[in-house]
Amino acid sequence: MNVCVFIPTAAEPWPENATLYQPLKEDQILLSDCASSLAVQAYLRMCGLPVQVVCRANAEYMSPSGKIPFIHVGNQVVSELGPIVQFTKAKGHSLSDGLDDVQRAEMKAYMELVNNMLLTAELFIQWCDDATAAEISRPRYSSPYSWPLNNILAYQKQWEVRRKMNAIGWGGKTLEQVYEDVSQCCQALSQRLGTQPYFFSKQPTELDALVFGHLFTIITTRLTSGELAERIKGFSNLLSFCRRIEQTYFEDKTKNTKLSKFV
Amino acid sequence: ALSELHFNMLHIDGLGRTKEDLLTYEIADVFRAKSLIDVMKKSHEARQKLLRLGIFRKVEVLIDTSRGEGALPNGLDVTFEVTELRRLTGSYNTMVGNNEGSMVLGLKLPNALGRAEKLTFQFSYGTKETSYGLSFFKPQPGNFEPFPSICTNQTLKWEGVWRELGCLARTPSFAIRKESGHTLKSSLSHAMVIDTRNSSILPRRGGLLRIHQELAGFTGGDVSFLKEDFEIQLNKSLFWDSVLSASLWSGLVLPIGDKPTSIADRFYLGGPTSIRGFSMYSVGPQSEGDYLGGEAYWAGGLHLYTPLPFRPAKGGFGDLFRTHFFLNAGNLCNLNYGEGPKAHLKKLAECVRWSYGLGVLLRLGNIARLELNYCIPMGVQSGDRICDGVQFGAGIRFL
């Protein structure tokens, strides 16, 4: 009798010293980067892959794509959630294997929504709102550098983001319109989530990690105006979704960012 | 009667923004002249000194007998007529260096505050490196008493440099990746040069001593270090028109504070202008084939220069060529503080890289030289990249 055994290709196992790089947590990192980094951390925890978080002032420049976060695994460097998901899949770890094609397409669509709406809104508020840019974004972004380089780099980043906003048609939006867009995005997410624990029933997928990363960061970050956080808090199932993921996967995180403090 | 002179007047005409006290130092010697011939000689020397300041386009000397009211018998009037350089000059150059080409735009204020201070701004855009530089240079009258007859030169310089480091390769080593980003260096540097050679490219006699220190971080900026480097070269003519030359280079960079040194501030070793027989900057600490430089180094060279065998085209073109036999050696390492200077010296003495060989040189003007050598590298450590056999080099400063 022949027995056919499928042996997965000998990919290198996940090393102990895998590292995730992001800007300095206390003084430098901004809302959008923090959200993206938390999304990747949540995803890796959901996969059961250990990763050490290292903060470096030049993390943005170290990244091969210029975006945060990036991970250093073995001798490979991968940045941003999309490529990181592909990378872990190649190593045999995946959260969306159980989905059929329709569900997978749906998942991709919702991830696009989060990136196009939530992430863009975060960038808009950080850099296109003059008050936030002057009080929070520019001082934090430039904090590791000395004069006059700090001012030059901060303004350079601001111009770059504003140019990008103009290119995608957000240049003329007001803050109110952006808050509305965020509300609508959360409405769509809330409806899809319903009363389920995760977006695709029992098991979390990369979509859950992405949504958690952004919503949790927005709720727990102090901006010049608390309006954005309030809009999200209006959706109770999203709040309990965030709390659930925090309690399941981030029990060891420090107490002062615990969700219960803000609800 | 001619031997007894009185100075009536010493004029300087044509001064605009230049301060007089700067010039009185340079022309003070003229007052010590005892005879007419002496006056002419010292005036000529003073004219050279004024031109060397780099702030005048033209300097003319006029010596005449005193005239007019209050004129003394045997009195002389010496007039220096100077034409100052324009307040702001611009320049545009293209440069070809080691496997890289660049375009350099410069703006210079040659006499910024009236005492021959030079303020230059330079923008360089190249195939490998883009840089902006602002430098301020204030000359000191080289009043170095112990060596009155030797040509000394001291310079004090402040430099502000914005550096952006990025990875050129798609997959650089992580050690290189960690150095990416922006840094601002604000440093004060002092250099002292004593040069008694008859030429800077293929000297036949004399020596060179150059001591340079740089202190970064105390006038702002992101990087803090103290850098020392020195260069010494001795030349001696031997029989049959040959020259024996020995040189030694050494340097040290000490970071101040807890940040480690940046890759842009460390020393590199190896290459046709340094230890021949090794690839460019390919000696010392490295990570996955990318060289990281070192915080301390020494390098020495011993050369025997001879004219081309059988002296073809003697007296003409052939004089631009030389053959040389060389011996180069050196080492580069990082400093692991807490081990003390003795341990570092020991490390620099271990695993010395060296090479020997011979080659042909071509002198280009009085600034550069080309070399084609056959090199045999020795003492190669794992990680070094060698270039044994034929190696070509072009540059202005060779070991």
C-alpha cells in the first residue's frame, strides 16, 4: 500500500530573534504609524509568531519601502502589512486559509476600505489640519533631530503628505467631511461585524488585525480634538471587538493603554 | 645717500571692505627695509603675501620719492594698489572621481567680514552622492615662531553638513540599513600643515606634516565626536635621480556621548590611493560584504621612485613619468572602549595588511597623478577584498 504524505517545502522556520522596527514610541511616533505598527503586531500575535519591537529614530529611512513598520526576520526585511502577510504565508503561517474565494475577495475589499478611508483620514488629520500639524505632528516627527534639520524634515514631510492628499482628491476636504467619512467607514465595518466575535466568524484574519490596529490606536491616542475617537466609540460592537482582541492577544501590554480606561 | 632712507608714507589704495589691520600685518616687513633694494625686495614679498590671502584680484606696488608738503629728503612713498575680488562669486564644475561623476555648484564670499574670511556654499549632485555644504574659513596669520623659515599654514574651520544616507543596493546588509537616514554635523576643525617639499605630487626632497583635529557636536548638530588625524611624509633624493619616500597616515575618531559613530565619519582603508592591492575601502570591519569603516587606523608606505628605464623622451614628455617600487602596510579597527589604549594599539598591530609591487606613474600638472601598478597583497584577512595583479589609480593624495 502506498502512502502519500505531503511535506511542506523546507522554508526556514520563524526565528527567535525576529524584530519589528518602528519610530520612537514616547516622543516620535505618529498616529498613522502607530496604527500600522499595531496592526502588524496584532497579526503576528494572532499567528502565534513571536516578534520583538525595537524603536529607532530612523526606522522610516531604514524601511525598504519608506513605510512603517518593517520586520527583520532572518536576513530578510519586509515592510507593511500586505507584504508581511504574504511573507508569513510563504513560511506556512496563514489566518485566511479557511476562507473560500468569495470571502477572501470580501476580506480584501474591506482591507482596501480601511486603508483608503481610515489610514488616509489619519494622515489628513495629522498633516493637513494646521492645529494638529503645528501642535503635535511636526514637533513629534522632528524630535530626534537638531536645529535646523528638525524643521526642514518636518516641513518636507508635511508638504509630501499634502501633495499626496491633493493627488487623491482629499486636498479640498474639511475636517468635518473627514470625520463623516470615518463614521461611514465604521458604519460599514460595524454592519459587517454584526454580533460575531471576528469579521469571519470564529477565527481572526488579517482584516481583524488591521481594523484593530487602527481603531484601537485612534481611541487611545490624544489628539487636539477628541472628535475622531468619539465617532468610533459610537459603535459599541466595534468597541467590544477591540477590547476582545486586546484581552485575547495583548494581555501583557502595559496597563495605561488598556481600553477599559477610556470607555 | 641712497643707503639712508626714510619712509614718508605707506599707502594702501583700493580698500573697500577689507580691514586695514589684516594688511598691516602682511606688509609690516616693508618698514624694516634698510635700502632701496631691500624696499623693492620686501615690497615684492608683501605683494605675494597679499595675493596669497585670496581676497585681491590684483596687487600693484608703486615706489616713488616723497613729494609735496612734509616730504623728507631721501623719503620714499610706497603705495600698494589693490583691487578687491567681487563680494560674491559663483562657480560651476563637473568632477569625475572614483567611479562616480558629479556636478558641483558653488557660491563663495571671498572676504566675508573684511579679514579674508571665506564663506562657501557648495551643492554637489553626483551619480552616487548628493551633498550640500556650507563652510566658513578664517585664516590666521601664520606666526609660528619656532619655525620662522618653514612654510606653515594653520586653518580654523567651522563646517555644517546635512547628510542623508540611503542604501544604493536593493539588499544591503542590515548593519548598513541601520545607518540610513538624516544626520546634521556641525563641527569645528583645526589643521596645521608644515610643507617643505619642492612639489606636492612627485617631490624630490622635503617633508610634509599635517595634523588635523575636528570636534563635532558642541555647536549643535546630531553627531558628537572628536577626530584626530595626521599625515607625515619624508622624501630624500638618492643617486641616479631616484627618490626614496616614506609616508605614514594615522587617525582616530572618538564618539562623545552614547551614540556610536556614524558610518559617514569613520575611516576607510584600501584602494589604489591607500593600501594598493586591496579594493577601494575594502579592508576591515564588514557585514555581508558591505564595509563599515573603522574608528582607528594607521597606514604606511615606502616608495622608491626612479625615472623610466632607459629614460625615453628625456627632457620632455618622459619626465612626467616615473617608475616606483612600493611597500604599503596598514590596519583599521574599531574602538571597544573600556579596554584601554594599550589593547587598541595591540589590535592595530595584529593582522596587519600589507602589499608590495611596482608600477608606472604619470604626473598630471602639479595636482594629480595616475598610477598603473602590479600589486601583491599580503596579510589578507577574511572579509577583505583584494585586487591583486594590475591595479589602476588616479587621485591627488596617495599613500
